[in-house]
Amino acid sequence: MFDRNHQRLRRARQTRAKISELAVVRLTVHRSNSHIYAQVIDPSGAKVLASASTIEPEVRASVKYGGNVKAAAEVGRRIAERAKKLGIEAVAFDRAGYKFHGRVKALAEAARAAGLKF
């Protein structure tokens, strides 16, 4: 039988196939139990343009624990600022097979509030 992570990766593959057809910049999310990571990746998928995560010293100083909604919102705000600094206004959101709730939703909403469109 397939484990939970294998099923998540199968769902993620479907999303990434659709995003690659659109040929747009994507904002991808990865979460673990104790941290959350976000990357802005170019349309070809070959280069990371910007990244933010809860393992950065500045984020660790502002939030106690990296595995909660407050930390995810901080990462969403930071990734949006970095993308806008590069001139990226619109992205496709790649939730990497995770459900759109909790930390993933908090990151997405914070990025939208900071001015990123998706």
C-alpha cells in the first residue's frame, strides 16, 4: 500500500502539471511538523527566485515555534515582500498536495495581504 506522503506527492504532481502548462511563476509550500518553507520558482522550474522559511534567524527571533499558524503567516508575508522586490506581482500557488487549511492557508492569506496575487 502507499503511504500518506506518496499520496500527497501524487496530488502535487497533478497541480504542478497544470501550473507548468500555464508557464507562470509559482509559489510552492513545504511543511514539516516543526517548520514551514516557501519558495518562488521560475516558470521552467529550474531556478528558485526567492525563498523564506521559519529556520531563518530573523523569523526565529520573532516567533517562538515554527510549526504554527502565526509562524506560517510571517513566512507568507516575507516571501511576498521578497517576490515584490524582484518585480513579481502574480504567481500560481502550489500547495504541494497539502490541504488548503491551517498553516498552508495562513501562509497563502498573508502573502495575498502583502500584495502577491494568485
